[in-house]
Amino acid sequence: MSVAVILVAAGSGTRLGADRPKAFVRLAGRPLLRWALDQAFAVSGGHDLLRVVVVAPPDRLDETLALLAPHETELVRVVAGGAERSDSVNAGLGQLGDIAPDHVLIHDTARCLTPPAVFERVVAALEAGDGAVVPGLAVADTIKQVGPDGLVTHTPDRSGLRAVQTPQGFRLDVITAAHRHGRQATDDAALVEALGLPVRVVDGDPLAFKITDAGDLERAERLCAGAGVPR
Ligand code: C5P
């Protein structure tokens, strides 16, 4: 089975308050995008050549290419992203025509410490026949649905809730159809759900958290300084 990974890395990272787009912010001396590439390339298994499409800020394409090791340039394509995350995903999907992978993993560069084992669990479920697969974690907090008036409208049963992460994996035809019909969504699986197609949840990992603000970056630095992140 062939697998392509779309690494969306075109966000501005405004909430991080850095002087550069988030993908180029350094964590333990390495840009977040380089971390995400290293974790993706550490994925093992008998898949055909893992191809990667990096969706980068339009004004940083050269800087993105400069992050690649010489042997990676054949496996990695770099394309300009769009205004919203969904636009960036679409730009990445647009690069897959001649690659024609069986499966596509869409991954947030901001989740750059995601262990390779999470990628492997998603791929295993795709290879077992699922058309859409997301990693998720049980939620520790009780979640309330709240109306515009600030009053609670509903308390869903916590045992059935999962906080979902990336990489989210799809059969190529499933994600292509979902994005063709879909609008903006905070995750790609929601577009598949909107088509009425099943989405499976496999185990995520706490290390797949999204680096959004300065506190998240500090947490990632602490993990990298300790024994928390295998390198
Ligand atoms: O902004 P947020 O943290 O939700 O973004 C999640 C991921 O989507 C990040 O890796 C970011 O680089 C990417 N993104 C993108 N293009 C955008 C907005 C976000 O590639 N226009």
C-alpha cells in the first residue's frame, strides 16, 4: 500500500507570538517543521515509498526546501498554502495526482512531537479496510454544551467522547470526495462525516498535542529536555 503524508505548515502562528510562521519556530534547536518531518520519516512498515507534501507559507517556499536533507528531496514536495487550513489541505491534495497514493495522512505540523507509532496505528486501520481513521484520546474533563446565553444545554456522556488529533488518514477517493463537497472544518474527518461515511477512532498519544501558544511551546521544550521525547 502506498501512503502520502500532507504536512500542513502554512499557518501564521499568531497565537504563539513568534517573529516567524509557526513551522519555523525552533524547538530544542530544530524548526517545528523539521521535527514533524523527522517523526513522519521514522514511520516503519512495508509501505511503498512514503511521499510527503509540505504545505508551506507562500513566502517561505525556499526556506522550506532548505530544511530538507539531500536524500529527502525526491520524496518531498513543497507547495504554497492558503488563507484557511482547508485551503492548505486542498493545495496539498492537488499535488497527489501523479503520486496517486492508496492512502493519505493529513497532519498538523503544529503536532510535531506525534510519535511514529500513532502514524502506524492510523495506517494499520486503513490497511485493514477503513476509509477514514483519526487518532483520539479519552477526555478527562466533563464536557458541557453551552448556549449563547451561557447556560448549559447538555452534558454528553464522557465515556463516548474523544479529543481527536492528527495524522488523520483517508483512502484517497474518500478524502478527495470529502474536500470536493466540503466547506471549512476544524478537522478533515468532519468533512467525511458530512458525507455520511464512517470514521474510525484509534488510540492517539498525549505527545500529539498541538503547539498553539507560548505555554504549549514551553511544555514541548520541557519534554524535549527530559526523557519524554524519543529522538
Ligand atoms: O492554526 P492551527 O494551529 O489550528 O493550525 C493547525 C495546522 O494547520 C498547523 O500546522 C498550521 O500550520 C496549518 N495551517 C495551514 N494553513 C492555514 C492555517 C493553518 O497549513 N491557512
